[in-house]
Amino acid sequence: MAAEGECLPVWGEENLYSEQTTRWKPISLTHVEYEEGDLIGKGLAWCSLTPVSILVGFGTLLLFRRELHTISFLAGILLNEAVNWVLKHLIREPRPCRGHSVVFSEYGMPSSHAQFMWFFSTYIILFLYVRLHQSYTSTLLENMWKHLTAVGVFLLSMLVSYSRVYLRYHTTVQVAAGAVAGIPLGIVWFAIVQLALTPWFPMIAAWPICELFMVRDSTLIPNILWFEYTAARAEARTRHRKLGTKCQ
């Protein structure tokens, strides 16, 4: 029976690790550390993974929805990340000193998590109150849903930003700089999508490549969920009647 910490040597490499020291580098995309026994830190560590969850959600939406607006939103997020990378390598400010097991070589100014979340929340809030603004069909329940969503993404951005300071991955100034960069970028990109790109969506959706991959534009449909539900229900009833006629 093997003792704790014991490992098996790889065949042909029994003496390799005794002769040289091998340094292993982790993929730090989802590597978040917190102090052992700190329940608040554990919760904030999970919260700081929100940007990864959002990107997974975008991948799911692109696979199953294939909306031009979703593609444009994701393009803006990727552009925001590229701007963050450029700013970090221009400013070159190190991260705060901390006693973590993993030493990050990436610079800390501005915080990419904070910039990501504030770009995302700014765009979502503008999307809710500008793009989804339908005064002639809005109900109290729809307005309540918009307000709760806006408050939710705002609080989530605050929580993710605070988690980066609490876990000592960034200083307060670095997180604030991320917000200062992300908010205007979110406003600018929303304006570009709303004013410059959206009028071209119908023509883009008609391109052969878009028809091949079933990319669509639902901009002019006020309630896409209700539209798809009624369309699917009507089609199902029509096919059911046809099937019943054939069986008679």
C-alpha cells in the first residue's frame, strides 16, 4: 500500500527528476486561492469566477441561438479584454505582495476582472433601458424585471471587484482603474452596436455564410420568447392536424 505523498516514477525517467528541477506552470484562468478556513474568502473566490461563467454562457448562446447581437456583444467583450492587456503592458504595475502559492507574472493595473464585469454590466444596463425599451408594450412585471436585472448586474460587478481586493490579487486603485476603463468602453461599444451595426443586421443575416450557419437577427421582434413559443405551438398544432387527417 502506498504511503501518503508517494508517487510512481515514469518508465525511463527514474533518474530524470533527481538530476534536474522541473518547474510546472499552472493555467491561471480559473486558479483562485483563498485563506484556508475563510468562508467569506471561499465565497468571494467562487464569485471571482463570474467572468468565466459569463464566457461559458456566451458560448452556449452562440451555439443554440446564433444571434447577431450576441455575436456583437461577445466581440465587444473580447475587444475590452484586448484593451486591458494593452493597458497592463503599458503601465506595468505589479500586483500586491501576497503569500499565495502561485506567483503571477502578469501585471495588475488595471484589474481585468473589474474591467470585464463593469463593461458587461454597463452594456447590459444600456441594453435593458435603451434597446429593450418598448413603452407601448411594457407592463409592470416587465419593468420590474428590468430594474431587478440592472441592480443585480451592478451588485455583481461590485462584488467581483471587491473579491479581487479581498483576496489580494489587486489593489483598490487597480480595481478602480478597471471600472474606469470598463464603463466607458461598455458605453462606446453599445453605441457602436446600436447605431452603426444594428441597421446592417438584416443584410448581414441574409449573407449565404450566415444562412449556412443559421445566424439570425431578432432585433425587430419585441418578445422573442413569446414569438418562438407561439410559432412552435402553431406549427405543432398544424402538424398534429395533418397527422390526424392521414390516420383517418
